[in-house]
Amino acid sequence: MSKRMRQVLNARSRRTAGAPSGGPPAGWRADEPLPVGGVTLPNRIVQAPLAGIGNWAFRRQSRRFGAGLCVSEMVASQGIVRDNRKTLSMLRVVEGESPVAIQLLGAEPEAMAASAKAAVEAGADIVDVNMGCPVPKVCKTGAGSALLDDPDAAARLVDAMVAAVDVPVTVKMRRGSTPATSRPVEMARRLESAGAAALCVHPRAAAEEYEGAADHAITAEVAAAVGVPVIASGDVGSAEDVARVLAIEGVEAVAIGRAALGYPWLYRELVSGVASPRPARAEMVAELRRFAADAAEALGSARAVGYLRKFYPWYLAGYDVPHEVAQAMLREPTVEGALSRLVEGWALAPAA
């Protein structure tokens, strides 16, 4: 588990049961609609794209808890144009998750344009372009954050996609490849000129991955330079964070990533601006069961086992689950077996 995710879980563990606290911060606007091209989001809280996480089961849950826009995990354009069965399955959009964006990964304008068409045919309301992935095997193909080093290529990519589809095309970008070579304002202006309907800005460089703090002064520079909505990404996990970032002129929404993993209730809190108590044990277990059922349908029973093993520690943070029970859940060969271990392990413990 990453250092940043451990920090998220430690903070979550300190959350107590009880009544909601106070009202929203002054000037609260996270619950206001936001036009993005021809699509109007019901609010300004966006479920961030997360590789290996953002299938339709996860997105539909995020939308059910209030996210104004759900974004898929990155989908490789080359897999789409080559009719790869697993890749094509990642385009599936189901009832209850709209508005939804499908995020595409690639470096070739023709393949990305064809993939954008496929995403729209699958049900995407918005098509997003990944210009933030720092993984070397992605960057060596010229995709992901490698596009930040070539504004001309990035602009050609967006231009081709905008010409191919009638839905908004947005871009998720970092500040640059390295702090020294970053030109986020120049890149943002090029992408806007190419037709991007919104920009999601993560102010760390690709070389920094997720180290240090997200410097939203960089996000502010980008927001001041363009006329399209800017969505701020990075280190936003509370109503106070949302209020602080949305106070930046030109920043119109925030993207929520790790903070909501295993805690979809956070979306309700961030839309309303009111801090919520930790859900009761029965509510948490019921939601985990519902999510697990959707994950099994989305991935198949066998793949869902490994997928959900990532989620169990995230859901259980802050609850009095005996260590041996949590470990047994991770060893169970079936999802139902893992959930039964949880219920049985809590059977004699007082409710929380």
C-alpha cells in the first residue's frame, strides 16, 4: 500500500460516529451545476480516473453517492482499434452512471479519434485524454505524460478527437514531465485552442509521481490562462480542501481520487459541504456487499476476487475488525467467503 494511501486511511480511522457537524463553509458552490461543452454536470465533484479501479461498478457507485462526473480508468486506444476483447470490455457503460467520461490513452491521432468514436458509441457523455500517466512503459510509446513534452503532438491529438465526435473532449494533464521542463500554461493554451472543453490539472510533474504536496498555485496559473473550466486534482479530500481550491478563480471543479476509495460516502459530504459521521457497521457491510456484487458482474467472479482484495482494507479502516479476520478475508478464494469471514468475525463484537 502506498504511503499516501496509508495517510488517507489513518485520517479515516480517526473519523468517529455521531451526528453531521455544522453546515457548509461560506461561499460553498460544490453543489452547483457545471456546463462542460454541451454536457451539464449536476455538481462540481468529479470522481477521478484511477487505473485498475474505475470500471463501471466503481463508477456507478461513485455516481450513486453523488459524484457529478465519473471517469473511467484509462483505456488504451491501440487495444480498441485492434479489437482486443478485454480492452473493449472496459468501454462498457451501464445504467445509473451518467454523466460519465471514458478516458483514452494513446499517441496516434487516428487511433485516438477512432477510439473516441467507439467510446461515444458505448455511451460516453465525455471523452477524456490521458496526458498524466507517468509509467515508463506508457511514456516510451509517446502517450500519457510524454505528450507534455510535445505540445504540437498533444494539440494534433485533441484536434483529431474533437473532429471525430460530437461530445466534449477533455484532457487530464500534469504540470509537465519534470519540474524544470514544465510549461503548464503553454500546454493548457494549446489544448484549449485545439478544442479541449475542460482541463483537469494535477500540479505535480510526472517525475514527482505523487511525492510532496500538490501545489495548486500552478493550477491557479493554468486557470487564469484559459477560458475553459479547470478541474483541480491532487490532495483534495475534505470539504475544507474543496472550499480552498474552488476559491481559486477559474477552478470550477475538483477531482477526488484516493480519498474516496472504500469510502464512497465522501462524495455526499463534498457535495453538501457537511462533514458526515462514519457509517454504522451494518451500513458499511451492506454497501460493500452491493459493490462486490457489481464488481463480480463487471469483471467475472474470478477477477473480482483479486480486485476486491484491494478494497477490503480501505472499507475496514476505522472499524474494530480483528487483525486475523482482516487477514483471513485476503486469503479467501471467493468474494462471498471473504464477506462471510467479516460478518462471522464481528458476530460477537458490540455494534459500532
